[in-house]
Amino acid sequence: MPWNLPSLLERPGLLDEQVGPAHSSGMHTPPPSGPWPSADPLGEALHALRMSAVFCCRSEVRAPWGATMPPMPGCAMFHVVTEGLCWVDTGDGPPRRLQPGGFVLVPHGEGHALVSQPDTPRVDLFDLPRAYTGGRYELLRFGGGGDPATLLCGAVRFDDPAARRLIAMLPRALWVDGAESAWMQSTLQHLAVEARQMRPGGEAVVTRLADILIIQALRAWIENDPSARTGWIGGLQDRAVGAALAGIHRDPAFEWTLVSLAGAAAMSRSAFAARFTQLVGVPPMQYVAQWRMHVAHARLSEHGGAIPEVAEGVGYHSEAAFSRAFKRHLGVAPGEVARRAPGARRPA
């Protein structure tokens, strides 16, 4: 069963559960000095936006041309035009024009199309002939004999649970006009140079520049969209609740209690619990329990590894207690998730 936070929040009875004391739950007891509150909880979440590249593609096209990007669940896709222009059809309105200095992020892996004009016929991207230049980097040339354009497109996957939660809050498409930001314009220019020159290490550089682009796009969205000031992201920006969230994210193994969380927020227990629930949508201790399981699932699904070590990393010294909590929250045993991990050892 894939990790799906909305389905967790909707699971009947889940919001009423609480994290039990260490002696009954198998939780690890930390040293007396807990994690320090964060001065910038939202910044910490943005810092978690380190990504791994699924693929990058430089496209050199001539009108008329059109390509459909198939759905890629679990990935975010981005597009940059370095020369010429194109139209992007995300399916949630009329196609929008993308030209040099612009950037679009399709964060939820939904299918969409890139075309020279809105009414141009389209073919599936993966049906087009491509040249592999090394690693996950591709070069694509197609189209007619008309106006040229050059695009850089990428699909990336986020590993950190905080990054995934942040990406899940975004709209279907995030548009940024690089002309409005000197930092964005500079980053796009560097990205265009790296894509054109194809030097050794280019894939790693492009991935890191994509990190910067996506963080800048998120900053612009957070600053300008009222919806970014509510819910979990609003909680990160709240001085009190954000401090508690940052502590949970930074150290899920700490034996968090309502008292310690309220202390991190410098509020009374009742006032903190009410404010946390209002902003985040779940009670504080329920969020702690969910977050531990999300972190554990991410570690197991990406790297496999020994279950006792993963359990210890989220605060459980009892593997049995961890396995029960994991299956209760996620509906699957941790061993099954670990066996499906890309790096897991297969039986001989």
C-alpha cells in the first residue's frame, strides 16, 4: 500500500488515537534535553526539498510539434523554455504560454501536454525517438520545419516526508515568471547553459539547480497565495505551532508529550492543543504518531534496511510495538514495505 497522507487523515477513528507512555508502547526514552525549537520551521521544510532525478530531457523542436507527458505518480515535473516558446496544457483550464524566463511545476505527477500552438496534434513523449546522453539525461529532437524552440524538462522525486507533505499542498500547476525575480532569471540562465553544454556532472548540476528553482517557486507561492497561509503550511508559519512541528520533524524519536510540545510552543497545554488542531487538522499527539510512521515508511520504502534500526530511528526500542503501530496506521506490515524497496536483498 503506497504512503498516502490524505487517506491516513480520513481513516475512521484515527484522530482519536493517542501515543501511549514509554513503558506501554515500546517508545524510546530520550535524554532530558529535547530538540531546540526552530527559528524558521518553514525554512526547515523547504530545506528538506532535496530531490532525486528520475529523468531530465533537453528537447530541440520545430513547429508544428506537440508532446503529451504521461502521468508519473509520485513525481513532480517541471518545464523551462530556454529558446523560443511553447504552450502548456495541464487540463485545468486553457493552455498557457511559456517563454524564456518562465517556469512551470506540475507537482502531482499528472499528465499534461507541451505544444507549439494550443491546437497542435500531440504524440506521447515516450513514443518519440530519444538519444540517451548518459545517466538519466536524454536529448530529443522532433517536429516540423517551422520556428525552433528549446526546452528543458525534468521529473523528480522527493524523499523526505516533510518535502512530500509540502508538495502535496500545491495546486495542480505552479507558474513563475522569471522576469519578476533576478534570482529566478539567473538560475534559469545557469540551467540553460548546463543543458546546452552537457559537461561531465551535468545531470547532478541540473538536479541541484532544479532544487533551487522549485524552492524559489514555492517561496513565490507562499508569499502570494492566501491558501498557503492555512492548514499545515500555515501551521509551519505560526510562531508557536511551527516551533512544535519543527521539533517533531527534526527528531521523531524524541518522546514527545503534550507537555513538551506545549513547552516548545511556549503555550498552555489546552491553548496549544486547540491551536494546533485548528491549524494542522489533527490533535498534536496524533500528528506525532502519524509522522513517525511516515518517516519509517519513507526509510523502508526507499532503502529497505533492518526494521529494528528503523524502529529505533522513530523512537521504538520494541520491534513488535513498532510493527503493530506501523500496520495500524498504514495498513501494511513494515517487512512487506522493506521487501519492495529498490535496494532490498532478494532471496537467493
